[in-house]
Amino acid sequence: MRISIFGMGYVGSVCAGCLTDLGHEIIAVESNPIKLAMITEGKSPVIETGVDRLISNAVQARRLRATADFVDAIHSTDLTMVCVGTPNRSNGSIDLSAVLRVCEQIGQALSSKQDYFTVVVRSTVVPGTVEERLLPMLQKTSGKKAGRDFGLCMNPEFLREGTSIADFYHPSRTVIGEFDRRSGDALSKVYEPLSAPMIRTKLRVAEMTKYADNTFHALKISFANEIGNICKALEIDSHEVMSIFCADKKLNLSASYLKPGFAFGGSCLPKDLRSICYQANEHDIEVPLLNSILNSNRCQIQKVITKLLAYKGRSLGFLGLSFKEGTDDLRESPTVEVIETMIGKGFNVRVHDHNVSMARLIGANKEYIDREIPHIAQLFCSSADELIRQSDVIVVTARDAEYARGLRALREDQVLLDLVRLFDPEDHPKAEYYGICW
């Protein structure tokens, strides 16, 4: 395929080298005369092991050439990749000036191009940018319509400096955010030689995926450093601790705990967080990340309370009471905290939980109920169907097949607050639907 690439920075240079190696013909569009000259001479504008060789081979084989003529580049290719930088301004906001300038140039060139063309954004941009800023720019300057005259995709890159070539050839997945099917089809052909899962999704989802990745990577580094600081103060080998931590691929290094939803609770997580933060404080160690976790969790609980307060005068029904589905443990259950708050605000509350039987509660769980919520037995409904019929607003906190069946019968005048994604947003009951994180 004939591909033009705007921007010969780190991402653009790596992509140019690797894509030519996959058999594509590349035109590098670069306004900087120094970079332009380097590529023409077969040299890489960036320092990265292996990129110099790829670019040199591509130039010698005449599969790569550089130009400042963006009109010629667009007219000579079938697809273009926007790889220019998106730095921060002083206030932290994203600077889109380079991306907008390039899209304006692409639009101008498209105005005189007859064939269908696909524009691919690889630059990291905040969600909504492609649809709200770049699409209007392309349509305005080209006088053409997306989906009819040209395609548009968001294709975030996941290249690590130092290992970018290996990352390009062996990605964990290729993410394509597409304006329409035709747009995605055109881009998918570029990556056909790579054996990696291809995920095709909405433009905004693809944009957000990049930020989710990088934010989590930053979070992991800060987490490891704070654990390391505590270990040092306690004369513990932090690397040995984290090696054991990383050996757990079932929970620690997995998709577990990474599904957006309601707050955490139970007898372990809140208690242990408070304990380790207290011990860090005893040793004068600052752990802002660890300290923030409980505050973040409280914000999620407050989010549900604030939502429910809007239904003053209407009865509430809670499907699920324990801190986690599949258990009868109520200790530090965020659902219990929400219920207590709503009762205090004068709401009529009903509860159902398959796993919580008042007659079977013993030990620490019973002590917790007797101490914190002794009146809980009065709130229970004998069945989920009874609760659903008698409640105006239903809050589901457990993924349960019986709950799902019963909620399908909700009336249009009822409200469903889904805290566990029991239903997808486009496939929920007729009632008013609210998903906490979706």
C-alpha cells in the first residue's frame, strides 16, 4: 500500500521504517529541512536501535522518500498517518496546533484528489478530538464528506522507546477506532502481515485507550516506588517483595479488579490500606498514592448517594448487600454505607441478597451487623421479584442471573441503577437506566 506519514519524530520515523519493511511504500512529509535531508540521505532523525538500518534500507530500495510537498504526498498515496506531536501547554491542556495544521494541509490536498482516501491519526489526542476538532477541519478544508469521499481512523500507538521496533512487529493488540466500516477496512490492510489481535472500535474508545494505558503505567511505577519506600524503612528487600507480587498472574497481573463499577469493601482491602498507610506515617514516609486510594473509593460511594438523592420521595430497592457478589460478608460493604445514608435521609429502603441469610450469620459478620446495622433484618424482602415490584428505584450491586431476569420486567416508570454492568447500555430494561461508569 502507498502510505504518507506526516511528522518524522519518534513515532513517525519508527512507523516509516517498519512499514517499509512490511512491503509498503512510504512518503515521509516533513517541514523541518534538517530531518528532510537526513531521511533523503537514508539516516534516521531519531536515536533508536535499528531504526537507522530500516530507514537506510528503505531509501536504498526506493520504498521511502521524503518531501515537504504535502499535496504531492496525498495525491501519491492511498492512506496517510498523522504522527505529529501533541505536547502539553503550561496549564496541562493538550496543544493541538501541529495536528490541526497537518489536518488543514491534508484537507487542502484532498480537495483536488479524486480517489477515496483514508486519514489515520496516530498522534495521542484526548477523547473527542478526532470527531469534534479534526473531522470538521478535514471536511471544511477539503469540501468533502467523511464516509463518502474519505475515511477517518484513530490508531493509537503503543511503542516504548528503546524497544519500539519489537513493539511494532509484536504488538499485544492493534487498536483501530473507525469513523465507519470502510475506514477501518482500509487501515486493517496495513497491519495484515502482523500476527496480533485486531480490535476495531469507536473513535473515542480508541482515543481513551491510549490514556488508560499510559495512566496505568504511571500508576504502577508510583505504586512500586511507594511500596519500595516503605520496604526500605522497614529494612525489607523491595525487589524481592515485588518479585513475589508479580508472580501472581491470577490477580495481581491480570484483568482482575480492572472492571469499572462500584467501590471496594470487605474485611481486607480497607483495613490493610489503612494499616500500611499508618505504618508509613509512623516512619515519616509520604505515600500520597496509597493515601489517595480510600479517598477515591469514597468518591465512588458518594457518586451513588448523590444520584439517589435526586429520587427523594421514591422507594429504593437494593439487589445485593454484601461487599462482593458470591459472599455473605457485610463488613465495610459500600452498599451498606449507601443504605445507611439513604435511611438517614428519610428514604424507604428494601434489600435482597441471596447469600445473606440472617439465620446463618455468625462470628465477625454477625458482630458487625449487631454493632453497625442491627435493624437490617427489617429491610429484607423474601424474594427479588417482590423487591422489584415494590420499589421505584432499584440499585443492583451483584451480577446475578435471577436478578437479570427479574429486572427485565421493570416498568417504564421505574429506575435502574446498575453498579456492576448487569446490562449493557444499549440492552437494558425499558426503565430509566443509569450505569455508574458507562
